[in-house]
Amino acid sequence: MSSNPATATLARMKQDIREVLIGRGAIADRIRALADQIAADLAGLGDNAEITIIPILTGSFIFVADLIRELPLKMQIRLISVSSYPGMSTTSKGARLSEQLNQLPTSLTGRHVLIVDDILDSGQTLRLVTDVIQRLEPASVRTCVLLRKQRPEIKHFPVNYVCFDIPDEFVVGFGLDYNDYYRNLPDIVALRSEVLETETVS
Ligand code: 5GP
Ligand code: MG
């Protein structure tokens, strides 16, 4: 029935999915609930609190877009980019702050910061970013992630807000990629093992 090329592409992308772990409806509900909690905490800082949201790109772009539209607070957004899973790797190669995409100001004095990332895995990324931000002397720093992997090493890693705890496996969708693909899948999914090729990035 469908000769629409877009439908064919979507069908091809769907063939790569092994399992939908969290569907778009559940994600939307949870983001709304978490946003209420964050809004209450940040509103508690007072009417004149200066709030800066710092999304870690690229993976958090869809999450943060949904989250901030549920936060009825005056805020600035400063983008930064960290890469740790280059190309076709499914294990961390060490977090690095991008020099090209870095909108951090020279000082965050007096500002309350919320760092937003897609997923907490080894904790390297959040630790790196939190350290860099602490050096800019903000009034406070909070951290928020869409996903946290259930790994023993990060059980006690300090993070303020978590949308979902997930099993320790490689996931894509809702902003998260494999080799820069699949970010536009609206659900959080696991890919079939044949799709996750042997790592080719050294
Ligand atoms: P960490 O530094 O905590 O080890 O890893 C965090 C970063 O690694 C995330 O921001 C994300 O970019 C990437 N990452 C970790 N686990 C996954 C995963 O399961 N899927 C994808 N697509 N990226 C991941
Ligand atoms: Mg990331």
C-alpha cells in the first residue's frame, strides 16, 4: 500500500529495533512529573533566582527541549558538547569537552545551574562537566539525566534528578545515537545485536 519513501525508511529503521524499552507516552508522562519536581525546587530559590540550564549535547537535545517547556521559570540556556562514544563505539572512550560548541560564560557567579544529560553510564561525562562548572563559581549546581544505567559503579554517583533507571545495555532513540543514527526514534530502544557492528573506532 505504501509507496511513500518516508514510510519505507521508517520501516527499515524499525527493523533494527530489538526491543522498545520505554515508549514515548511513558517518557512524556515521566518528564512532566520530573519537571514539576524540578520547578518546585528551583522556584523555592526565590523569584529573583538566576537560573541557567546547561544541556550536554548532542544526546540530550530532545530531552531538554521537552523538559524546559514544562519548566515555567525564567532561565538562560547555555549549550555545551561532550563526546565519549565516538562513531560506532558502544563503550566510553573517555569524555572530552568540545571546543567548537561551548557556550559557557566566563563566570556563573550568582547563578543556579541545572546540568542536563541524556544518560548516566560511567559518570565520566557528568563528573567532567560538573568540575568545569564548579570552577565558574555558580551559586548552586544540580544535575538531571533522562536515563541512568543500573551499574554497581554508579549506584552512589551523585545526581539530583533521574527520569528512568534502565538495565546496563546500549540504548538509542529520543536523542541517543549509534554512529549518529537513530536519534529521531521517538521511543527508547535496544538495537538488534547484528546492527551493533564490531567497534571500528580506535
Ligand atoms: P558516561 O560518561 O556516564 O560514561 O556516559 C555518558 C555519555 O555516554 C552519555 O552522555 C551518552 O552520550 C553516552 N552513552 C552512554 N551510554 C549510552 C547508551 O547506552 N547509548 C548511547 N547512545 N549513548 C550512551
Ligand atoms: Mg552524551
